[in-house]
Amino acid sequence: MTENEVVQNQQEVQEVQEVQEVQEVQEAQEAQEATDISFTDFIDNIPHLKRGATVRGAIIRYDNDTVYVDVHDKSEGRIPRHEFEGDPDFDLEQAVQNHTEIDVYVRNIRNSDLGKEIILSKARVDFGKYKALIEEAFTQKTPINVKVVNVVKDGVIATYGGVDIYIHRTQLEMGMVNDLEPYRGKSLDILVTQFDPDKKRLRVSGSRRALLASERKGKAEELWHTIEIGNEYDGVVRSLTDFGAFVDIGGVDGLVHVSELSWNRIRHPSEVVNVGDQIHVFVKDFDPEKKRISLGYKRSADDPYHDVETRFPVGSIVHGVVVRMFPFGAFVEIAPGVDALCHISQIANVRLSKPNDVLTEGMEIDARVLEVSNDARRVSISIKEVEPINPPGYEENNI
């Protein structure tokens, strides 16, 4: 072998050795990285269970009293099921199916003959989290959505993530609320009006009325900019008085006078509408300076007098029932809602002192139409032109 060949062989051997060394280094690095990852995972999976700690666990099952949580320990953690009642939107069945993870507070760990018992609390974690959200809402005056879970003497108790919020009955609506039961189980948007963390027990109060008042103010401004006579609105009856009904038409209350509620005579608005009823009204008049709106409710098409000229033409014979009597005559109902006046001089062939000399309420009579007007909403009739009703003894005195 020549000297050149020897040198070449030595170079090839050296190159092979270098390649092997590089491979060994790479394999060693990969092994080290694998070891590092496994060690990190191992560290992360070491349960940090100790009393007073907050850990994360997955819900795995539940029974009537307890919800069981996997907290990466040989023993399952336990949460009293009633703690989930403070969060009515939490679906336990779905949480079990999905193994939903939640943050829990470790209340206690104790060992017994039956094994390790890990007592957890969801409400403790929720309370701290939602307490901060409530404080933020109180400070920034932003609304929160709560669910009413209980009814007490003067109001309701609502919950927001397990934090109880008291709402007085005067703060539920714009007016007084007498029956609180319908609010049980309802979700409401409210403003937090009291947040007092300095007491032994956190005190939080809320108001739906304050939120409604704020919304109402914005609606009122818009309505006063757009209102016109004849505008129609769907409103809600807010209160009743002897002289009419006040109707909220969108931030502003308008008055429907008792005479505008029905074409028939009524003694009180409650004969037609009740508080809380939704009714369709139209604007008859308004005064933006005095902030007054006069509303109409009854419709011309519903007026029983709107076509009396066609239905009861002059000269026609009508049949009716005496419904009311006055010194000047008697009113006879000749159709539902249509009362015709028979003047006292048109009842008998003789002068009467008063209509009830010969008539009684409920008496059926026949009469001729003398006068009729759609615009005046009036019908005049004569009984004596068909068959006069004379007082007893009249025939004898005229023999």
C-alpha cells in the first residue's frame, strides 16, 4: 500500500468517527429533551392538594347529595350538591358527560379507615369571583342579569353566581308589586344599588326599577321628538283612577279618559281594562310643555251609533226595552248600545206628570222613529204614534 493510500484510509476512518460522534450527541440531546418533558409533565401532575388551596378538577358523576370531582388524586373530591343550586344555569348532566373542569376550593382533607376524604367547595370559588364582578358592576353602574330564587316578606332574593342579592318589592317595577310569587324563577336585569363588603356578611341590594327608569327616560325623549296627533301605540295600563286609565306608551304615560274607554256608559275604567293590560291607543292631543298626552281607545267603527241613519230610518217602526227614565222622558234600547229617547209628550195621548206613570224599566214597547242622526248619535222615537200607553182610567174619561 502506498503512502497516499494509507493517508486516504486514515481520513475516511476519521470522517466515520466524526459522523458517529455527531449522531451520539443528537441522540443524547433528544433523550435529554424527552426526559425534561416527562419530568415537567410529572411535576405538573403532582396534586397540590392542601387545605385552603384552589385547584382545578373534572366533574365525573353525582348523586342526590354529592357531586364527585377528579382532582388528580387517588380519592375523588366531594362537593355538596346544594352548592350548585346557587348557579341554576349550571347543567350537571352535561358537565358529567363532558367531564367539565371547574375551579374548586379545598375545604378539608382527612384520612379515615375508609380512606382519604377530600371535601371541596364550588360556591367558595364562585363567591369570590362573582363578588368582584358585582363590585365592578356597582362601581361602574352597569346592569347584571340575576335569577330570583326565593320570595321573602318584603321582596325577593336573587342570585348572581352564588351571591345573594336582595330586591325590595318597590324596586321590581315602576309601581308597587303586591304579588311576589310570579317573580320566583325569573331572570331579571338589575342595577346593583348597595354593595357593603365591610359587614360580617356581604350585603348586596339591587333595583330593577332604577334600570327601568333609566331606560324609560331614553324612550321618553325619543317619543316627545316624534309624537303627533293620530299616532298609534301599543301601551300598557299602569294605573286606574275614577276619571280614566293611565297608559305607558313608551316611556311616557298618557291618559285615556273614562269617556274614551267605551261607547257605553261605564262607572269606572276597571269595567273595561285592568292594570297590566296591553291595549292599542291613539293620540288625541298632547302638550309637550306640561308633558301631558290625551289618548283615545274606543274606535269609530265600534260606535253602535255609527250607522243608525241606515239601520233606523225616519218613519220606521222599532221594538225596544225601557232602560232608564227621567222627568223629561224615557230611554229605550232599540239595539245593543243604542238608546232612543221617547219624550214624555210622545208616550200617551194625555199629558203625563212623569214617564213612570205608565212605563216601568224592562217594559217592551214599539215606537216610530221621528228623528235620527249619526253625527249627533241620537235617535228620537214616539210610542203614541204606534200604540199610545195611556194611564188607567183614560178610556173611561173619554167615552
